[in-house]
Amino acid sequence: MMIKCEKVVKRYVDKIVLDGIDLEIKQGEFFGLVGINGCGKSTLIKAVLDLIGIDGGMISIEGRSHRKVNARDNIAYLPDRFSPPVHLRGQDFIQYMLRLHGSRCDQRQIEQILDGLELDKTVMQESVNKLSKGMTQKLGLASCLLSGKSLLILDEPMSGLDPRARFLFKQQLARLKQQGATVFFSSHVLADVEEMADSMAVLHNSRVYFSGTPEKFRQQYQGENVEQAYMNCIDHKVAESKSD
């Protein structure tokens, strides 16, 4: 098991953001965490990475406590608000991240990923503070794809990407999947989850409302697609809570 969360609780003052979260992410699978903005997706991801403390429960990564630094040795992470150091050029940032990850990518591999995301040499020579939101996001994605890590944790990875860039990134992820990588990503775009995820979880009102395959989700909540099933799931759970 790559990631296991057991009864995870997180509070901010008097507000419970995560209320007894149970999740299991298997090696080699793409796992999509879905929910509306502000539902706690980023909080859960940061808890897994030990960027914030938890108030209850346990989290393990490949069988080791998430609190141990070496448990995170094999992880590449892209935050939801990616902001690289503004004094670096794009190419300098990539080289910096390769050293940080201890990646052994050669120039051919680097160029293959950059070309695959349409980050050309002119763009890479620009200071990152001159790049558009979409280009900046591509830069962060490229650094993760080049990391050589077998577990990628991506928080809203396609935020700010135009349709072509989204397509290109999905192609890169498909190649990673063939190589056996595990990807844990969050999204509020349900079509992306339906397309890419082997398993998914719905986070709403601080709790996991569903965890399983997209196909099972559609069947359980009688949706023609994941988006319709999501609405049915939320409505069903709201009705349940009102009847309690």
C-alpha cells in the first residue's frame, strides 16, 4: 500500500476540516480526490506530506509513518498554488529541482518532457516571473515528471492549463502509468477523474462520502457519468443527514 490514512482528524480552532478520514492508495494506481473548492482536499494532501500536523488518526506511506522523513523520499509534490522562485529562469528551476530530487535525467529526457508539454527553449530562458499562469504550471508539472520518483502527489495539477496543455499533460501521465508510477491527485474537474483515475474518493463536509472505482461510483449513485453520480451522491448524503 503506497498511502494509507486511518481515522485522520484535522481541526482549525473549532472547525473540523477532516473528520475520521480513511483512504487507501495502492501501488501503481492513479487515485483522484474530488470535492468542491474548500472541502479539505489540500489539507488532506498536506497532512499526508506532514506539512501540517493532524489531531488524530494515522497516516503511513509505503508502510512507514508519514512523520518519518525517509517515508517521503520517493515523492514528488506539486502544490495547488505553485509559485517557483522568481529570480530563476525556467531552465534554472528545472536543474534546481533535478538536484533536489536527486534525479539522473539526461538532457535528452529533459528535452523530451519539455517538448511534450510545449515548453520551448525561448520560454525556458525567461525569468519565471514573466511566465503566464499556464506556463508556470507546466514548469511545475515538468519538474515532477522529471523527478524520477515513483509516487507523484499533485494538488489540482491542471489548474490554469488550456485544453491543449491539459491533453499534453495527460499524455505524459499515461507514459508514467505504463512505467508503474503511482499518482495521487486532487481535482474539482470530475471529467478528468473519470478519464484518468483507477480509484477515487469524494470528500465533502469533512468526510469521505465514497471511495472506490469510478465505475462503482456511477453504479452506486446511478449516474451516466461521474459528474452526475457526484451530484446524486451529495444530494443523497445531505438527505440522509437531515433525516438523522
